[in-house]
Amino acid sequence: MPNPSPFSRRAARAFHAAGAALCLALLGACGSAPPDTISLPSKQAGPVVQHGDVDVKSIEWKRTKPHCKGDTCPRIEVDSVAFPAIPRLTQLIDHVLAYMTGTDQRLRGPYETLDEYADWFWKTAQPGDATDFKASVKDTVGDIIAIELHTQQYFAGAAHGIPATQYLNWQRTPGRVLALDEAIIPGRHDQYTAALRKVYDQWLARNDDAKRDPAGYARAFPFEESDNFALTRDGVVVKFDAYSIAPYSYGEPELTIPYDALVGVFKPEFLPKK
């Protein structure tokens, strides 16, 4: 089993380390009112559609570097969502998508929104560089709107793009993001880890690379916990960074913990009612 490249590991660790800071940033961002103007103007929004009982607008735009001509012009593409009745959530999605571009926080540019990112990107991008931003509603369950945010960055000369995915679980009543430890009964985190490990072991048993060389796979891609989760009707979906528990060809693996395995682990209000 070949070891992943040092660059791959560095990028994965950067995104993983950003996770805890991201949760704190999200909770802080939810405490302030949205500005009068955000980076997802209504003129770019599509018609309102319903996802469950939530009104959602699609936001789509594609731009290349101003005054640039040719096939290698730096490019930005956005396929996102806005919530007409929840402007704070719309603002938060815009902010977090921009935040997720920081593969190295020390080198991250001075931007907080997609429009600010675009201004910075046009000044710094090399020919062939590109960034894709995507956001969608993964599910709506009770008071929770689960959002999936995804970025893909392409750097000229790199073998492939750098992906990152972040789930947000928006609580409609308090108007804030739910963190994993807030969903878990105090003192039961070890039981959550055990439930995650069980579905991981089941996934690993179907993994052809792991079956071919179990010891080598375990050295290269050991089990690790992830707090990147989404509450869905089918269970708690847990997302892992690329290179964390599998080679790049596996993408960003996700595992689903059934709610039955979380009875007595998750607080009752975050479990489906019988």
C-alpha cells in the first residue's frame, strides 16, 4: 500500500484542523445580523423551490478573470443556495464557502465572502487556476436544515484538484449551527466514537484495497474520528477528508450511523420520533 504524498497529507491535515476552528467561527457568525448586502445578490438567484418545508433559491454564476483571453484564464464557478426567509443562513453559507479555500490558514487571503475571494483570486491566480463552490440542501429533519458545502480548487501544474466538504446543521428555532458535541449526551462521546468505528469497520470490510493489504492499509490510512456530520432521515452521515481514511481515488468517504445505534448517545431531540 503506497503512502500518500506529503502534499496530500498536508492538505488533508489543514482541512481537518480547520474543522474545529470552523465550528467556532460558525457559532460566532450566527450571533450577528447579516449585512445589507451579501455576496449572493438576488439578481443572480433562480426561482424559489421548496425542499421539504423550506424555501430555497439557487445561485449560479461563472466568471473568468477580467480582461483575460484564452483557455487558461483563471476561473470561478458557483452553484449555491440562498434562503429567502433565513438571510442569516444565506450569509453564513457565503462566508463558510470562502473560508473553505484556505488550505493553509497562514497563507489565506484577506477575504470573508465569495465576492471578496473573487477579488483576491483575480490578483493572485496563475493561468489554469480555478475554484468551484457548491452548496445544497442535503436534508431537512424536524428543526434541522442540513447543508452540504463543497469546494474544489485546481492549481496549475497539480496532478488533481483539492476537494473539501463541510456539513452545516442549521437549527431553525434558535437560528444557529448545531455542533456535534451539542447533539451528544454529556459523557457519551466515547459511545459515539464506538458507533462510528462499527460502521467504519463494516465499510473497511468491503474496501478492496484494505482486503488486499490490511496491514499496509492500516498504516497508511488509520481510523480517525470526524466531527463533520449531517442529520438526515436515514441516519447521521459522517464525512471524511480526502486522504484521511482512504486514497484520493475514494474521494471524500462518508459513513452513515443508523439512529438505532445512537439511542442513549444522542440527545432525544436529535433522534427521530417513534
